[in-house]
Amino acid sequence: MRNLRPCQSAGFSLLLAALLAAPVLAQVDFTGEWSPLYHEDGPERLPGPELGDYTELPINPAARMAGDTYDADRISVVTEYQCRPHGADYSMRGLGNLRIWREIDQTSQKLIAFHTHMLAWDSERTIWMDGRPHPPDYAEHTWQGFSTGEWDGNMLTITTTHLKTNYMRRNGIPRSDKAIFTEHWMRHADYLTVVTVIDDPVYLTEPLVRSDNWSLDPGQNIGVFGCEYAHEVPKPEGTVPSHLPGKNPFLHEFADWYGLPYEATRGGAETLYPEYQEKIKNEYHPPDHCTRYCKCTSLFDCMVDSK
Amino acid sequence: MRSLACLMLFAGAICGQQQGPPGPPDPAAAKLQMAHVQGNVYVLIGDGGNISVQVGKDGIMLVDTGFAQLAPLAMAEIRKLSDGPIRWIVDTHVHTDHVGGNAAFSKLGMTRTSIGAPRIVAQSNVLNRMTGPQPDHQPKIPEAEWPNDEYFSPFKDFFMNGEAIKVYHIPNAHTDGDSIVYFRRSDVLATGDIFTPDHYPIIDLERGGSVQGLIAGLNRILEITVPTKYEEGGTLVIPGHGRLCDEADVVEYRNMVTIIRDRIQDAIHRGLTLAQVQEAGLTTDYDTQYGATTGFWTTSQFVEAVYQSLSEKKK
């Protein structure tokens, strides 16, 4: 190796400095095809939650009543619900085959945005990385909302506002359009972990914190989702199925199936903390053997399990 | 307390159990923001009712005119879009936070290319309400503020700035003179106060409103709106108050009103009194989103209006 002359050395130093400086703009590249892992909350995320299961949700009485009066016929009778997608927050839980790509400004080589595409409802989202502000309050809300990201070391923290009203759990527990959704994306080699936080002044008394994981899957090919509504059940126009307060016959099923005290299935901040296990330990009588969703980490497993 | 609230209401606003709008803000402190909706249509959002603004080569068309006191401020914003004359105004209903600026805009919107004063379109019950005796001994409404182009058929239409404008009457909803306005090429629907996503709907029983008519109106809106892929965008909806919306937002609101109607109807069938219904917490799941315990339209007033509306129907 020949020696560098001073001017070459200076140029090399500048190049080195530029290369070292570049990661400040984008510490980690999340680009790629990611396959969701369902080892957490598989039964809720794949076949769907049990009716009346509000466990792990720091909900207020408004959300609880919404769940208690929810009639699952609503998603077929209200035709506008048939093609209603997950919100950005629930997308991270649902059929979450995920593609991420970057938008780079050609001139400055700065990261403008991450873009995501998910299998469910072909949902696409832009996470702006160029420091632009969120829209004013009066702007339209969308299913994916308006997202901006900031680096915290190698972790990407994303803030999403302007979401449409959607569900926090698909058994009638709502999430309002006033919610703020925060994500923390962390990549460890071929694994992506996303910690999500929902702050909802309408339906939560505390932030709802959850996590989801993906593994890198370069061979993944996400197909077209597609959806067209149809009148599936003959009902008078404008019918909105709902149980009258106190008249839902299904609310105790979940507690009975799993041997849980009914109170523990009702959600609320208290039920999130370890001390609550102590409180209900004498009332928890799990079944002798597992009968529902005993092995539910893929959609196929869960469907077989539920039979 | 009610007397104090009544004093604060703008002349012409109603002050009985079935409330009208809150009074106008101080113009010096008022906030109005212009936003592009889509196509030819913009919206002025802020204090008072939303004002839809359509601009083009023919001039300017407005849906609602807000409070009279805010008209100069609103006109200044509109002039940033067009220096043409105001040719058409459509009043969605009679309340002063939506029609208070009729006279002011008729003057402010005149230019050298004007062909007389703007046509002010409204369903005939709006004119009847404005020309008749005012509730609570409120002063008469000056003639300059009246609509000059009333209709009594199910709809009226005209052409402006390269697109068809369809004005549909929605009977006995928020009031008995409600209109919704569809900008067909721009694919934008202005709903007036039939749809107010920032609070429970005001059902002005004294002026012919009803919960059944309101639900019918919301369902009519859903017949007109068509979203693009996956229930988003497409037809955009300008509510009477509050942020820009689309069909999915109207669905949530229609569901809420329908579900509450069903609950209160059931309670009436079971013989519950109004006081019992108001104590029963039948709106708990929606109160944190739409409700209020103070102000010009409380949850209690909304429940009472639904109860009275359904009870009247039973008679």
C-alpha cells in the first residue's frame, strides 16, 4: 500500500467524516420484507378476541360500555364497516406482513420518509423524517393518520396523529380519533421489535403499551388484499346492531371458559399490574386442561385450534 | 344561570330548552382558518358555523355565512381566493351562527361584475322562521338577512363554476328547514348542523327538529357519499361545525345517534320518565367523545331532546 500525499490524506479524512456523519440522519435501515410473529397475543390478533375480554386494557367506563353493548353483527350489517381497514395502531397487531422502504432525497442524500405497506387492506403509511409539522386540528383524519419520526440513538420513535375512530380490540372496544399513537422501532439483526403506546383521552385512563415482533423475510411476496362491500344480511336500511345496556348474553363466556373471575375480564388500569394477580388468586380456577387456542401462533394453527 | 346564558346569546338565537347556537365571539379575538377541501371547494373553519366556499370563473358561492360580526374577517379570507362577486349563498338552516352574515356578505360580495345581489337559497321553512315571530321576544330579523330564493320542493339545483350544485331538503332533522349541499364535480358535501362531529347533535324541537329526521338525514348523507378504496376519502364532508370529514366519520356519528335513539326508545317503552332516562347513563359510552356538562348544549339537553322527540311521535 502506497503512502497518501497530504492533499489525498485531507480528502480521505473529509470522506471518512462524511461517511461517519451520514448515520446521524438514519442510524438504522428498516428496509425490507418483514413477516409478523404471533407468539404474543396470538388468539386476539389472528382469529380475533373473545367477546367480553377486556383484559390488559386500561379502559374507562365509556369504553367498557361500548364493548358491553357491541353486537358483532355490526361489521356485516353496517356495510361501510365491511371494507373498513385497521387503523395504523391496530395494523401493527393484525395481519401484519410488512414491507418497509425508504425515500431518500437524491441531492442531499437525506432521509425524507419511511414508507410501509401491510397486507391487511393494502394499508400504506408514510412516516415523515424531514421535520415537517403535523397538520392543524381541522384537517381530515385518515386510517393511517399522520406520522413523523425521530431518532433516539438507533431507535426510531414515531408519533401519529389525525387517526380516524377505530378499534382498540376487535370486540367493540373503541379507539377515538383524538388518540395519539407512539411507536418505538428497534432492529436487532433480522428481528424488528415495535413497542406501541396509545394515549386516548376518550377511552383510556392510562397509556396502553404493547409490543409486536417481525422477522426479516426477503422471500415474502405480499399479495393484493381487495374488498368490495355487499348486503349480507337483510335488515332495514340504517340498522345498527347493538345490545341494549345490560342485555348482552355473551359477556360472561370468556370468564367461564378460562376460569377467570368476571371482574378480572372487565379491564381497567388496576388489572394491568402484578398486584392484581394476588388480589384474584383465590378466584382464579383455570380449567384442568387447555380447551381453546392452546397452540395459536399462526392463522392456520388458530383456526384448527378453535374447532 | 340560564338568564345569563340567554343574555350572552346573539339576538335571534333561541334560548329555550331546545337551544340554538352560542353567541358570536369578539371579532378581534375570533379565529377563522381557510382550508382547501378538494376541487373548487374550500372551507372556513373556526368560530361560528363552518362556511363552505366555492370559487371559479363565475365568482363565489357560499354555503352558510356564519355570524354577522365575523363577515368582514371571513370576507378577507375569501378575497385571498377570488376577487369575483358572490353570486350564490345557500343557508343550510335558520340558526344565526349559519345565516347571521347573509346581509353582510350581500354587501361585501358585490363587485363591478355583480349582477344584482347574491341569490340566497334556503328551504322555505327557513324564510318562514325568519319572517315570523321570534322566540323569547327576540327582535325581528331584518329583511336584508332573509333568503330571497326559497324552495319548497325536495331539492333544488343550479350550475356554478363548472359544476352542478344539488341542494337537498332534509325534513325535520336539526330543524324543519335543513338543506345539505352537494358540489358534484368537486365531490364535496356540506351538511349544515345535521352532522356536527364535535358534539351531540342539536335537535331543535321548537323549530321542527326530530331525532328520526336527523337519523334519516345522516343516512341520506351516507347515500350520497362514496369513498375511494377502503372506506376513505372520495366524497369529502364539511360538517356544520368541526373538522373536515368523509363517509367513515359520518358512519360513526350515524351509529351513535341510532344506538342512543334505540336505547331511549326502549326506555320509553318500559315506561321510564325523562328524569329516569337522564339518570340511567344510556349515553355513557359516547359522553367522553361528544358530551358536555356545561355550555349551550349539554348531554342532558340532548337526551331530553331525543326523549321528547320520540315521545311526541308516540302521541
